[in-house]
Amino acid sequence: DVKVTQSSRYLVKRTGEKVFLECVQDMDHENMFWYRQDPGLGLRLIYFSYDVKMKEKGDIPEGYSVSREKKERFSLILESASTNQTSMYLCASSSLLALQYFGPGTRLTVT
Amino acid sequence: GIQVEQSPPDLILQEGANSTLRCNFSDSVNNLQWFHQNPWGQLINLFYIPSGTKQNGRLSATTVATERYSLLYISSSQTTDSGVYFCAVPSQGGSEKLVFGKGMKLTVNP
């Protein structure tokens, strides 16, 4: 079975802190994604990576950056967390067929 | 960009009832995926269905690509079917990036 894991299920951070969300997949997938999910808005793509060290902005990249130094790991970075970044963050990976597999999600609260 | 609309937005059922979820999309697509998000937040891929009909137990899905819609059928619903159902299509032809609908919240009561 494909497995996508995320470093934390719940996270509470203070405004201004630097936050790292880690995602690891074990299926040698080329593509990895970070989404945020907010009530009434569905899933929105933050960043996408199609290869190591390669990244592409999604629909809402402002306030976020990403890092992909190894194929299996994709990190989302909030340089200076703000309260409007309180959300559910979901990581996914996919093969060339574009079938996406999701991690369990991280509920981030910024106070 | 491509638009994805799901209906109904919310549905409450009694256990054992059947339901149909609809997904409309605004442009031609070469794949469509249905996902179920359980109450704990985990999204599971249900179907990869660019066209035609597929069945998996009590669930089945049909995509009519020429008319730009897909349907997800849930028969004999169970409380474990509760959650949010999403459909998603590529953001543009051949893209691996998906555009998601806003989801449909299903509640199945015992």
C-alpha cells in the first residue's frame, strides 16, 4: 500500500514563528503536493513538486515556501506564521498517472 | 481555469438509504477522481474514472466525459460512509495538478 506520512497531526504555534511541516512518501512517486483545506473552500493547492529540487507555485503560495531535497520528502515552510494560516494542511503524492494519495493531515493552529 | 461544482453540498441519510452525488466540470478532462474524507481528515481515493462506469462494493461511479459530469452512487449507506466527498479533475489537459470541488458532506444516521 502507498503510504504518505506527515510529521504532526496537530500543531499549535505562535504568530511570527517559523513552522516546518514534513511529508514523506514511500512509493517513489515523482510528484508531491501541499494543500490547505478550509471550511467551504475545499482543497487549495499551495505548492507542487515534480522532481527533486523542482517546485511550482499553486493557487495560494503567498506566505509559504517549500523544499524537496530528497525524492521521498517534501517540506512546507511558513516563514512567519500568521493567524490566517490556521488551517488543515494536507500532503499528497502521485505517480505519472496522477492518482493522488494523501497523508493524514496536520491541523495547524496559529495563536 | 477549469471549474468543478458538486451537488448537493450536504446530505443527511438514514442508514440503508441510497444516494447520488454529482460533479460537473467546465472543460474536457482526461481523468477524474473521487475521494472520501473521513471525519478524522484522511482522504482516500475511491475512483479514478475518466469515462465509463466502475464499481467497488456498494459504491459505483459513472463519468460522461462528453457531457462533463460524473456521478457517485452509494447504495445501502452505512454510518462509516459519513464524511466529505470530493471530485477532482486536472487543472489543464495532461496536468498532474488537480482542481477540487468544494466537497459534499454526507451524514449517515443509524
